[in-house]
Amino acid sequence: MKRNRRRRRNWVFGILAFLAIGIAAYALLLYGNPDDIKDQGFVTEKGTMPDLWYTVLWFHAVSGGIALGIGWLQFIKRLRLRTPNVHRAIGFAYATMITVAGVTGLYMAYYTSGGLSAQLGFGALSLMWLYTLYQSLKSIIADRNPRAHGQWMLRNYALSCAAISLRVMTPLAAVFWGLTDTNDTFGVIAWICWLPNLLLAEMIIRAGIGRISKPLNA
């Protein structure tokens, strides 16, 4: 039974890694070239935006994409134990990207579709992103508490996975409810793309899987 549980966990982790890499590649392909950013569908639908918005979007998409694409590596047991220097290097890159993505996310939230609810939802996501990152770094640098560090990083990466949830929920809203305009959907999706992720992370932590002393066997 324990072997089956571990196998299921590894399957789930593998699917997560696949989705993370796929969404990260999507973000980098669409928004990686700042010269082409104004030609993308999402951007043209916004109409005329301030010049700064396009620059901030580029930083947000690239930094968020990189963070999502590399963050799952930090939960691989062998990588942490056998190559701690690699783990630290990836962690430094991830923390840098999350800082950029979180700060730019606050700016992007102000201009989001979906009205005040969407602005507050995406703004809260960015604040929680930055807060959980701060707590994770504080726990390992100042407090020397690897267990707390692992738990906070699990929460943080759960928030990073909002990028996956968002791109799943948006087409589902179109298929099941016929809602294709983000002005109609983002008021709700801006919250449910990350709150369930955070709740799941808390459940994992409480179950003991999030402990750094008993890392995921991916």
C-alpha cells in the first residue's frame, strides 16, 4: 500500500512538472520577445495601454514563467540531498524571479479585466506570493529552520501554480458556461485560481508531506 501511495504521488508530481514546464514555455514563447508583445491576442484585446504596461507585462510573464518552470525542481529529494549547491542556485534564481513577478503582478492587477473583484484577487495573489517568499527565506537564512522553509516554499509554489489553474479555468468557463470575455470571468477566476492551491498546500503540510525532513520522493 505504501508503494502504491508513493507511485500515485510520483505520478501527480510528474503531471505537475509537465504542466509547469508547458505553461512556462507558453509564457516565454508568447511574451519572451518584447518586440512582438503587442501582437499577442491577450494584448490586442486590452486595446491601447500605457507604454509602461507592455514593459511590465514582459517582466511579469518572463519572470513568472521561469519561476514556474524551475520551481518544481526544489521538491526533488535527490537533488536536495545529493547536490545542495544546485538546490541553492535554483532557489536563488527562483526567489529572484518571484520577487520580480510579485512586484509586477501588483501593477498588472490594477489593469486587469473583471473589475474590482479581479483587481483585488490578483493583487492579493501577488502580495501572498511575496509574503510566502519572504517567510521562506527568513526561515532558512535567519531562523535556520529547514522544515519551516520547506513548508513556506510549498505554499509559495502552490501560488505560482495559479498560472496553471488560470489557463485551465478560462477555457472551462467558455466550454461549460459560454463565457469567453475575461470581463465576465476574471472577477471569480482571480480568486479561485490560487485559493484552492493554497488550501491544498496547507492540507499537504498538515499531513506531514511538506516537511523538509520527509521530502517528496519525486
